[in-house]
Amino acid sequence: MNYQAHETAAIDAGCQIGNGTKIWHFSHIMPNCTIGENCNIGQNVVISSDVVLGKNVKIQNNVSVYTGVICEDDVFLGPSMVFTNVINPRSHVVRKDEYKQTLVRKGASIGANATIVCGNEIGEYAMIGAGAVITKPVKPYALVVGNPARQIGWVSKNGHKLQFDEKGVAICPETNEKYVCFGDLVIC
């Protein structure tokens, strides 16, 4: 075992957990999920069956990552944020065959108490504001807030709001990386 788990964590058989990962108090890791290297799984987190987490994923306290969710490398999931996996859940109707996939691309951050409606893709390095409700796909580097979420700008890989000049060019103040805006698309 090359990962650390608190004694109160429940880890079911059949999980793949990468080296250097830490799993904290009262978390439940369900069968057949895949967790990459150097992840940090906070307190009271549930990772459901067949979930895939890349390397260096940080999950804060009280998050449930349901079947159908895939998080690529370097994703941040803020405290108490929520994923769904069925569009029209009913207690008396079994819809396990209707789970929709949610894909969170590399480097994306999802703020505290945000809700991600299933079937959507969160683009690379996108930033979802605290409390936002995502009902449609989010573009790479997009900054989205509100309910329903709307895009209010663009962010760099390091999470700084980008200010584009008249030529559509912005520079990250932390890394000096150059970003170019082509209409509704930003590339680094």
C-alpha cells in the first residue's frame, strides 16, 4: 500500500489507488474506482464505483463523486460541491442504466457548493465559481458564476482573470504565459 488512509476511511475491494494519495476521515472509496497518484481525498468524501480520478486531484470535504464522473489530472473540487448522474431521479424508479457522464478536464477548478448537472464537460483550466449551477458545457479557461452559470470572463492556468488587449492577447501576471482569444475560444 503506497497511499495513506485514515483509520476511519472505508476502502472497498477492487479499487486502484495511486502512490502518494491521501484519504482522510470518514471517506468511502467504492469498488472499481480508479484514483491517480498524489490525490488528496478530504474528510467525508464518497468516490462511487467506476469513477476515474487522474493524478493530483484535490477533493475537499463533503463531496460525493458519483458513478459517471471522470476528473482528469490536476482537478480541484471545492468543499461540498455536488455532482449529479441522472437527469430525472425518482426514488421509486431505478435509473442506473441512464447515468450520464460528466467530464472535468485537466486543471479545472470547481468552487465550494457548486452543482454540476450530469452530462456536461468542464473544459481545461476552467474555473467554476462558488455556488454556481452548471447546466451546459463550460469552455476551456472560462470563468463561470451564478445560477444558472454564465461566463463572465477567462482565467489563466494559474487561475488569474485574463485582461485581453485590442489584439486579443492577455498575459498571466504570475507566469507570463501568453493567451490569445479567438471569439469564444482562448488558447495558451
